[in-house]
Amino acid sequence: MKNPFHKTKIYDIVVIYSKEGIKIKMKKQPQNMSKLEIQKKKKRIIITFSIIVAIIVLAIAALIANNYIITENYKTTNLIINNRNVTEYLKGQVLIQDGKIYLSKQDLGSFFDKYIYEDEETDKIITTYDKKIAELSFEKNEININGADKRTSAHAMKQGDMIYLPIEELKDVYDIEINHIKDTNVLLIDSITKEQLKAVITKDLPVKATKKFIARTVDRVKKGECVIVVEKNEDGYAKIRTERGKIGYVKTNKIANEVIARQNIEEEKQIDGKVNLVWDYYSQSATAPDRKGTTIDGINVVSPAFFAINEEGKVIENIGTQGQAYLDWAKENEYKVWPMLQNAGDGMMRVTSNIMNHYENRKELIEEIINKCMKYKLDGINLDFENMKKEDKDLYSRFIIELMPRMKELGLTLSVDVTAPDGGDTWSMCFDRHVIGDVADYIVFMAYDEYGASSNKSGTTAGLNWVELSLKKFLETEEIESNKIILAVPLYTRLWTENANGEIVKQSVVAMKDIDNTIPSDAKKEWKEDLAQNYVEYKEGNNTKKMWIEDNKSLQAKLELISKYQLGGVASWEKGMETEEVWKIFKEALQ
């Protein structure tokens, strides 16, 4: 059969690269070729042609990337928060109505206040941030910031299942600057507490979407234009934000005259180093102790029993002349004063629940606390709320969330006492330790009463294994920063009395300083390695006495956990129960 390709003209495609550009020539090949040679030649032509097309496409892409901005859809508002485009993460829209800009409650929760809250009872949005707490109405054009009312030009509104808030009315709350660039429909939000670096462009050039050789141009900048430097990389590129609100990359050597336009504002802590706090408890009726002429070596915070909640839910104070003398003594010795605010007493569970369940009641209590702090020039408050309803757990957290900005505003420290993570509903499960540890300056783990007054079984007050296991839950399960945890240790133990059937007949608290005078001198002490405590057991008539001893050695073992887990410090309950050597042990352990 005659070869149908016998007279086909076959050409080679020759690609010539030169300074003038790319040239393509067709080179004629001999006509008399075998079928196999023709097929090979065709295959080579197809491959060569594909390569040429790819080169042309890449050349066009490079030309576009370097010289043109691909048209964007400006119908959607791009939201840039602190030089990060967060548009794709929005749960709602950026609404612009009558010249007012609104962001959804959910998005404000994602980027500013994760504890933003709708109080249905008052029909208000409550939002907190750093030193501010604000109430925004759904009906009135007004906002209340830290107790002061202010007129606004817009209010919160509901659209479908979303709540929207006018972001410009929250500038003073969130400490932000807002700039809407209408030409490119970009909404810029910058925190005024974060550092901002500015620079000048030295040459007209494109701003690339990435640092790759071929990248989309997001904007073009001109020589002398001012830009914000987001970051500089070691690979010779700088990430910048242009005046049009576009974020991209330029060569680092194309920016100059860098200047810090705004510094980071960092919060200063009252205590430089570890906290060494002692509770100075003297009941709600007794007068403050006379400490004049004495010092407590190593202590930097005292927490006297100044305040409590009464049956009406009001703050009652126990200060008077003796309390004022106590404050003077503390100031003279440069001790910070964080008085206790307790809810102790009969019927206080109901009273506490009533406060926590109503925003206005929480607000009133917060005002009382702030007024007491200002009146007596205090350094902070130690919240010691116990025996609360499990169902009020989130509302107690709300109380702390709403109190914290008012404390920060005055430079006051807030520490909150909590029990171990495992236990009864009203003793342990009534605390959201994660939120408390996140919001408050310090969360104080009361690492005692492992076996307490209500226990139906005798046992240690604070075994090392239990204390460490609980601490790990604070750190790993509750995810609390270690330097915010204060480990509270007991300066006491308990003496248990059991009858012949092993039933508890009596238990009593014994101060450390009185232990040696309480147990018989011939009682044999047995060291319990897992508890890091000495244990004694002896007969008294038909009953058996048991004690797990707190002494210098047991305290030293617990204090070692502070450095092991990099905790924020130590607290001790209570002043007056200790032996003389205790304060030296604490001081050395914290150093």
C-alpha cells in the first residue's frame, strides 16, 4: 500500500532566543521519510509547540504581574485588622448603612472581645476590652463606658439571626483607629496600643501578592509614597501596606527612612517576680491585728479580712482605726495590700446567686468594690467566693470579666481564689478555671482541704501527689498560663479522732506552730513519700488519733512545684499559724 505521508512536507520548528526577543523559524525536512520517522518528527513538533505556548503564556503572565493590577471586585468590603486581611474569616458582613459601619457581634468576638455578651434582661450588649467595659443599647443612641454615659450616632441592631454593632462607636473601648478607603472599599482597623512602623518608597514599583518571581500585582506605589511596614524578612523582601489599604511585598532595599510611628504599650505588673502573699484573717467582726513594729521577711502582698458580702448583697467593711493602722504598717514596709472580699456565712449561696444572675446587681457590686479600693488606696482585691451554685458558674465568670476592666483602669490587681478541679458541685464545679485564669491577673489555687471539715474520712490536708496532680489539670486541662497561677499552701493540718469502728468522732484544725505540743512526744512519725508528709497515729482511750503533719519539710516539697512548673508565686493560709522558720523557707524557695 502506498504511504499516504510519502509526499507530506515535514518542518522542524526552530526557536531562536536573542536580545531582540523570541524568533520562530520553520526548517523544511526531506520528503522521503519512513512512517516511523514521520511519527517521531510529529511528536517532536507537538512537544516543541507546547513548550513555545508555555513560554508565551509565562511571558504574558510576567508582563501582567509586573505592569498591571488585575481588576478586583470592590463590591465586597475587605476588612484589614492590624495589617491582616480577615475578610474570608468573617461570620457576618461589613455593613455600611447611612454612612455608618457595622460589624457583627460574632466577628467582634473573634477579633476583639471573645466574651462579648448579650444581656437579654437589660436588652444590651456588654463588651469588655483591656481597661473598658461598655454597654450598647438596641434602641437608644447612647453608650455607657466604665459607668459614664455618652451620646452616639447609632446603636446595636439585629438583622436576621445576627447582631450588628456600629464599630466607630467602639473606638474608645477597643483602642482602635478606623479608616474606610472608599476607592478600594477597604476598611482598616488598627490597634493604637500596637507598634506601627512606617517607611518611604524610593522608586516607582509594583507591590506583589507573594515573594515569587511571577506574582500578581496588588497595587503600585510611587517614589516618595509612605507605607506601613508589616514585617521584614531575611530573604530581602518586606511586607507592606499601601495607602490604598493593599498588603503585599516589595524588595527591602526599595524602602527607606523607617520610623516607629507608634510604640507598643505594655502593661506593667505590680509585683516584680514571684508573688508571696499571706492571708491575714481575723473574722468579719474582730478588729485588725496590730502589726506595728513587725515585718514578715520575703512577703510582698498581704490580704487582710477587710470586706465581705452581707445578706442584702452589699459590701460591708471591717477596717476602722485598727484597719487603717494595718494599712499604714503595710505601706511602711512596702507590702501591696489585696484585701479579701468574701461571701462567707449562712445563706450566702442564695445571696451570691442573686447577684450573679442579674447584670445590674453585678454592676452595683463592682461599683462598690471600686469605691472601696479608691477610698482606702488599695493595690488590689482578692476574691474569695466559695460554696456557689454549679449552674451559676458562667455568671460568676461574667462577674470577673466585668470587674477586671474597672480594676485595670485604676492599676489594681485582681486575684481570684479557686478550689481543686475535682470535687462537689458547690465546692469545685462552680468555677470555670479556664476563664478565670484567662481574665484575672492571678488565679489562686487553694491547695488544701484535700480532706476537709466536711469529709467523712480522715486524710491529709494537702498531700504532694494530690497538689501536683491538681496543678497539672490547671495547666493542661484548664490551659491556664503557669505564671498566672499562685499556689496556696496551708500553715495548718487536722487532727482526726476515730472510734473503734473507724468512724470519725471529731476533727480539729491544728496550727503548724502547735503541732509538737498537740501530739505525744513519743508518737512515732512515719514519712509518706507520695504525700511528702510525716504521719502519726496513736491511741487515746478507745479512740485512734491520726495526723498528717505539715512542717518545714512538707512545705518545702510543695514549694518546689513553683519553680518546677514556673508558677506565679505562693500564698499561705493563714498568718499566725506558722512557725518562725516558714518565711525564710518561702523566701529562699521563691528566689
